Amino acid sequence: MTQGHNGISTTAEEMRRFRRVAGQFATGVAVATSIAEDVPIGMTVNAFATVSLDPALLLICLRNGSRLQTGIEASGEFAVTILAADQRWQAQWFANRTRPASAAAFAGVAMRRAPVTGCPVLGDGLAFFDCRVAELYPGGDHTIVLGAVAACGELRSREPLLFASGGFVSLEGHRAAVGSAAGSAACSASSGSGLSTSATASAVTTRRNGITSSAQMTAKKPNATR
């Protein structure tokens, strides 16, 4: 049991339930970076949000005591790189607490410097934000970092990497799964299985406005293999 905000205690079971329920909200994945005593540091974050257009503000949430949280407090600057679906290994690497606490953590990672602060930007990302710290707010076991955006830009045009239900997913994989499910439903609709679901019902919807659905047209054809 831990002592939470306003003295409210949180049990281990309540924390697990909160994590599980919050995991139903799919988020993008980013790597936040800074420089502390000329050493680049970075950490994977999914607690990221834009806050304001005028002025341009965003926020990230960092675990208290993490190297990045300490580094950002010292430097007052940070950058955020939005990750693409093909950067899953980089998301996992910068989330690994056993990674080196030195520039070696960036070995093999395509990197450039943010134009204003010089903080590391992952070159294979989708986009980046270059920020100066506007405010730091306590947030339980995390620190909420409000950043004033000094520069931003797009890097590549790719599918974004997403995080949901405790794992990394991508739009491409999700579309494939949806397509597969739809295909299975259409096959079931024309196979004479006798099973009826909302998906198959949709696939075999009768004439609408005088137009026959593709599933109906398939069902009308003789099935030589039956």
C-alpha cells in the first residue's frame, strides 16, 4: 500500500486495476530527450499531449527520480520525438531501465539535434517538438512537465506506433486484423454454416435501394466444392 495524493492510500490491487483500465485508452508513443552535463538522455513516454496553440504548449509526464526527470529539471530543455510503427525496438529500448546511463544509450540510433535547444531527436521518427520548460507540476509518483514549444517539424511519413492494453500496436496491424475479421464474416455468410452474428448479418444485408450486396451475389452462385 502506498500513500497517494491528499493522504489517500492506494493498494497494490487498486494500482493494477487502474493500470489495466487506463490501458484501454490507446495512445501514441514518443521518446523524450534532454542533455545533462553534455550527456544525452532519453526515455519512452506515452503520457504526452498538446495543451495550447497560442502559446504553443505541450506536456509530458515523467517518473519521479528518473534520469530524464532529473536532467530536464537541471537543463530546463527537452525534445519529444513521435515514433513510427517501425520504431518499436527503439520504444522498448528507451523504456528499458537497464540501458546505459551514458551516450551509449543512443548507439545505433539515427539522431539529429533539435534546432533550438540541441536536444537529441530520433531521426527515424514521424515528427519532433523542441521545448523549453515552462512549468513543473507534482503529479503523485510522476512530474508533469509543461513545455513551451520553440520549434517543431515533420520527419517521415509513416504509420504511427500505438500503445494499448499493455502492448505496442500499429494502425497497419489493426487494419489487417479488421480486414481479416471482415473477410471471415463474409465467408461465414456464404458458407451455409447457419451461424448468425452481427458481423454476418451486416455482410448479408438484403437489397438496399435495389442494389444487391456482394455477399448476396456470391451466395447466389453454385458452390462447386460443397
